[in-house]
Amino acid sequence: MTATTLALLVTPLDEATDPARHGGKAARLARARALGHRVPDGVVVPAAALRAHLAGRGLPLERQGHG
């Protein structure tokens, strides 16, 4: 995997501010870091990248057997 491909698949947590793209939890953690709260550094897999990965393997988008 090249650095360019990896950059398309993951986003640094500090940049994951869009809940529609990265999910609400990641966006809230990014906001907390921006406000100076102690949140460990990390990366986020954008929702579109996860959907593409699952669809490419014929896997369901919804979690099975939960709830």
C-alpha cells in the first residue's frame, strides 16, 4: 500500500471534524482535542472507505446479530 492510498483510507483524528464523513464519535473526539482535552492521538477510517471495503467483499453494511 502506498502512502497516497493510505492517506485516502485514513484521516488523522485532529482532522476528523465532519460527522457525516468520519462519524459522530470521531468528530467529538477531534473537537475535544481542539479544545485542549486529553484525548490520545489516532486515525479515523472515513465511513465511505469502510462502506467501499465491505461492499467490495460482499459483506453487509449493517451489523448482524446486535440489538
